[in-house]
Amino acid sequence: AISPSNFVLTNPEILRSTLEQNGENLVRGLENLLSDLERGRGKLAIRMTDMDAFEIGKNIAITPGKVVYENALMQLIQYTPTTDTVYERPLVIFPPWINK
């Protein structure tokens, strides 16, 4: 964290890029930081994906349902049945809880 490569004035590559771009790279970085803080309501919530890359119905599907339980780590979603008959025993799927 305290590595010289993490600071503009001690990282020749970043310093060169900053001079070439007249500081635009630093402005973009600050805008990203402010956006992450705004999304996290004051806490740093770093984006893990491009939020504009997904559009419902185009490249992402949705299924009707509701959140029946939620905590800081996960949401338990009960999906609405798509057929008239359903199994009595529920199916529970646990995707990886990485980056939560």
C-alpha cells in the first residue's frame, strides 16, 4: 500500500501519462472514486463490472420473484412458478459468494 508505484510523483509511468494527458487521467480516477463513494453511500463500493454493459431483455434475463430474506451477505429469492404444478420439495441453489 505504501509502495512508491502507488503514487503519481514516484511512479514514472503514471507521471508520464499524467503529463501527456494534461491530468485527465487523474480527473477520471477522481470521478470514478466519487462515483464509487456515492454508490456505497459514503463507503467505498468499488465497481466490479461495467453497469452499462447489461440491458434487461437484451443480454440479461429476469424471472418474477421476491426477496424473502436478506442480510449483508446474501438475498434469498423465492421465484414465482412458471407452471401449474410444482415439486413439493424446494430447490435451493447457492452461487459463489465471491465479491459480496
